[in-house]
Amino acid sequence: MNPPLSSSRNAGSPSGAIEIIDSGPKMTIADDLLRGADEIAEFVFGSKQHRRKVYYLTGDARTHMPHFRMGSVLCARKSTLLAWIARQEGQ
């Protein structure tokens, strides 16, 4: 269960707006990390069956999917992939 949100009145604001402060759990790098083409394919395409697309998009494709390697393991950050997808939609 998430902890309750606290609020405070912003006295400097003419409208008396309420400022919401979220003291929920913080996301770690491990939570944002996808390890291997299977995990990346599952996140981006919804199925591990699309792992070959991941290899293509990280290698030969015209628009390169952001990624990095830890040793020989292909990795990507969820937040980086979401930003990359948003930029692709804007083109």
C-alpha cells in the first residue's frame, strides 16, 4: 500500500493552490533496467518472440534503439526507451 500523500497550502500563491508532496517509494536503477533482448522485447513489443527486432533496432536499423551492453548482455533503461518512443512519435 502506498503511503498517504501530504499536502500544504502555498501561502505565496494568490489562488491558495495546494502543493502535493509524494513521499512514496523511490525507483532505483535496477527497477528501470531491462537485461537481455527478451526483456527489452517484452517491454517494447509485449512478447519475447520479437527479440530479433530488438537486435535489428540496436544494430542495423536506420533509427537506432538506445541501448548499452554489460559485458555481452544487451541492456536498456525503460525510461530511455519510453523517451525514444515519444521522440519517434513526434517525427
